[in-house]
Amino acid sequence: MIEFKLYNTVNNLPKKQWNDLTSHDLFLQTNYLEAFENACPNTICVYYVGVFKHNELIGLAIVQRVQLYLNDMFRHESASCFKEFIKNGLSKVLKGNILVVGNLTHTGQHGLFFKQSEIKQSDFLNAIFDACNVLSKQIKKEKKRTIRLILFKDYFENDSIHLENILFNTRKFYKMKVQPNMIMQTRKNWLNEKDYVADMTTKYRTRYNRARQKIKNIVVKELDLETLKKESETIYKLYINVSKNAAFNTFILPKNHFSTLKEYLPENFRVFGYYLNNQLIGFYSLILNNKSLETYFLGYDSEHQHANQLYLNMLYDMALFGIENTFQTIVYARTAMEIKSSVGAKPETMSMYLKLTNGFANALLQQVFSFMNPSQEWEERHPFKA
């Protein structure tokens, strides 16, 4: 007998069963989920689905209810998709509440898992579809909000979920490619900075040395919980400075986000600050997820970015942290693909499944989504010797 249960707080989850099932992914573990609950954007509300067989937890899903507002989504007015007629058209379709199966704040598939030995994938997905329908009705009744779109996000091309295309078609979901996830596979011969740089071509080795020279007057140090709390205003300002330049955004992190994650994930959440003359001018954050190093949010002062090549140096520092701590992969996420490829990351194609609850609008979904996820022309760089 397969059944599902809905939960609206991590405190109500069967924590031991849940954590035993999700040991492979920190983003599904209850300590991360509790941290996120306490420091998530105010436009996101998290629900959890447990799929049970004879009272044993055999599958789960993270579902986020996201409130979309046009001013938050389109904050970069120079973006080509900010034309008034497009903005107004999108507002009628997207403004309101959506359900995201996964984690909207982080690139990657961090929303679904099931025991393949206990349940077929199609049966598991049907349970999640049914749970989303029940949740939509519950939100309509209790919150007086209509769910306008349901999204299953971020699946690599080799993910087994794509074997269920008939099931998704039957449920009227569209499969759409999104910007790739930029991932660096570390090499076995990389033990330190010297090994990493030695594998570069002359052009990129010169670029590396030039960038490192530019931050010789900057002190980089890890920020502990006390420092994160003390510097919270500056960190937030630096984060907003980078976030506001994105053409499309669906959330803004709260000021306590970084300190809360550090509090709940002391060893698995790391933040590094860049100081010039004892002033914090930039930071980046990392999440240590088993053998994957997940790059997280960063921020910098625009006044110091170009002269010190802060962003490029952060990408190098992330690579070196991953190499020196023997991570197999460094997940740089999407956006800024070209510069990320210049430090060694490779694009990995990802897809999502989407469905608008309005049948007529759903038929136009592919056109609508092209404005949400505009294709970017970019040139992949190849920094390493063949």
C-alpha cells in the first residue's frame, strides 16, 4: 500500500527515517531544511512530501510555494525582456503562487529521492503529482491563493526521470532545457595549487598569475558565526549588489540567511571574506555536500571588483578549496558560464518540467518560458592542456 503524507514543517518529519534515506545529499537532510526554514526568502514557504509503503518511508519530495512579484523578478531594467508588453503579458500568467518541486535557491536536483528497490519511478512520481494537487487545493482553501504553475526543476540529461516522458506528457507537463550547470571535475593528480596551475595552458596560467597578483593587498579569511553576525549588514549589502544585476530573479535572501546556515551547518557551510584595509569588500560561500563542493551565494563591492578581479579570484579560490579538500566535483551552478569555464568548469545540460494550471496558458508555456530563461550566447573556454 503506497500512500503519501504532507508536512508543513521539518519538526514534524520522521527525522531518523528521513535522514537515513537522504544521507547522499545534504540539501535533503533535516539540519539543512531546518536552517532554510529559519532563513528562507519571505516569498518562499516549504512543504515536504513523504511517500510510505507499509509505514516505511521509501520516497520524499521538497516542495516550495513561491510568490512571484514582477518587481522582484525583473529588477535589471536594461534586460531585453523588460519591454512593457512582455512584462504585462508575463504578469498575467506568472504573478502569484507557483509550486517548485526542488530548491529554487540552488542549482541542481535537490527535491526528489526514492528507494528504487521499493517503488517504481512511475508510481513514485504519481504520488508526488497527487501530493502537489492536494497541496494546491489546501493552499487555495487555507491561504486563498491559486497555484498558477508547477515546476519540477533541474535534472541532468542522464537522470532516470526522463524515462517517464509519457507520464509527464499525460499530466500535461512540458520538458524544457535551462541554462547549464557549470561543473568542474577535479583531476586525480591535483593535490594543491601548483598541480592545478601546472595543467593550464600558457595563456591561462598567465591569466591566473595576473589575477592572483591583483589581490596581493587583500586578506582572505574564513568567517566564523560570530563574525557573520557582526558583519551581517555588510554581507547583505554585498550580496544585494551582485543579486540586483541579474536579469531575472525569483527571490531575495533575508539578512540572517548566512549566519543561520552557519549555525545549523557549522562544518558544512563555509564563508570566506575579502578584506582591504580591514574593510570587508567581498565574500563567497560554500556548501560541503559529501564529495561535491557546492558553490553558494557571493557578493562584492563594485568599486573594488574590477581593479582586484574579485569575482575571478573567488572562482579560483573555490577551485583550490575543492582541490585541497579532495572533492570530486566543484559545482559552480549556472550564470556567468564563460568565466566559469575559464577556470575549468564544464557545462552540463539540465532540464525542467513545467505545467501552468490554466489550460489555455499552458499551451503557450514554451513561448512564455523563453522570456523567463533567455538563451545566452557564450564561448566555452578550455584552460587546460589536452
